[in-house]
Amino acid sequence: MFHSRFARAAVGAVFAAAVVVPLTGCGDSGGLVSAGATPTAQGPTRLWPGQPPASSPAYDFGEADTEVVKGVTAPGDDIRKVDPVAVVRAEIAAHPDVYAGSTGPYRGTVRRMADCGPGGDRKECPVLEAYYRDLTGDGHDDMVLGFRLLPGNQTAVRMYTFRKGRLVQVLANDDAVIAVELAGRTVIIRSPAAIEGYEYRTQWNWDDEQRAMLLTRDETLRVGGSTGPSDGPSPTRSPSASPSRSSSSSSSSSTSFSSFSAFSSSVRPSESR
């Protein structure tokens, strides 16, 4: 039977009347109590309305920057059959200014890549375990990969998906990492803040229009342990992005968490959509 909103409103009115009548004979016990006056709602106030709007972003977070991974394929575009070590080697080859030579900021990663192959010390391999989940909503698993950026304290967080037979990097973030988490189709990266007792937390979600993971939330959260403001100046935070585009100043930050253990303990490798 079809119920219109008018019919439901009428039934609600009858029910309300039936409930109110008995209350009138019960005295004050159980009656409604006023919560006081409701404060007047105040809308947002725009400051400096005469200022011209910004025409470009202050920082480049690398949103919507995607990159095809050259030389890496998989049968049937099954991303679980992709070798994570091969993916990291492809990034190193594509960005020699960042990884190669004696001046590359992440030259230590290149030296440790030998431990990822046969005969190497797997515990020293900078490539962390890959995790799989459908984060783009296309019904196929995507891959979240991490690797240590040596000799510093940063961790590279990457996400890859297949697009028409090509492996595409759709998220690139470098930072000093406390933990990386997957919540539904959201990638959450937690990093140490310059303020004691706080941490930075960024959330990344798939955007169909840009065909990339976009930064949808960037916040500073209290996690406990703070005893008050420090006496000295605090370093400022700069945005994290792919090392080929920009690097984060968080490389100077320190944390008691190992990048490897933090990333590995946040989600399970068998976790899939």
C-alpha cells in the first residue's frame, strides 16, 4: 500500500496527541524540562573581503599526479602478479636524479636494493610488503606499496592500479611515517608532528574525475603525551609528494617507530576487498 508523506504526518499527529494527554495528569514527575534559551546561530564571517583570491596553490602536494610504470606488466592485468621489487626498481630508473649517484637524496635505497634479490639479506631490503584492496571502486584489487627512503627516516607510500594494460602510479607520498592504514577505500597516512603529543594525519581517496587519489583531509590531531608548549621554535611542516616532484622536510623528523614495523602492522597483506 502506498503511504504518502501527508498520511504519515497525520498518523504522527494522532500518536503525539495520544502520548501528550496522559502526561498532563502526571504532575512534574517525568515531565519535559527546559534546556534554556537556544543561542542565536551565527554564520561564517568573511575576513578581508577586498583581498583578491589566490590564483595558484601555496604548496604542491602532488595531487592528481599520475605516472605510468614502464616495463612492468602482469597477465590479465592481475596486480597481485606484479613484482613489488620490480616496481621500485622501475621508479629508481625513471628518476635517477633522486636515487642515483653520490648526490641523490635517496641513494641509500639504491644500495640496499641488492638485498631484495637472490642471495641478499631480505631484512635489509627497503621494499616493504605489498597490500591489496579495491580502492578505486572498479571491482579489481589495487596495490599499496611502501619502501624506505634511505639514508633518512622517510617512507615512500605508493598506490598502483592497472589502466588498459598499463600499470599506473596514482598516489605518491613521502614522509616520516608512524603508520599507514586502510579504512574502506581510504588510505590514511600518520606522521609525527613537530608538536609533542600531536601527529599529522592525511587521508587520500580515489577521484573518478582526476583518475587519481586526491588528498581529501589533512589535519593535526592530539594523541596524548603533551605537557605544554615547547620553549624553542618548532620546525614548520612542508607538504609531502613524490620525490621526483618535491621532497618533504620531514626527513629531519624523528620517531621511535620503525617505518617497516609501523607500515606492516597497520594492515594485513591478505586483506582484500
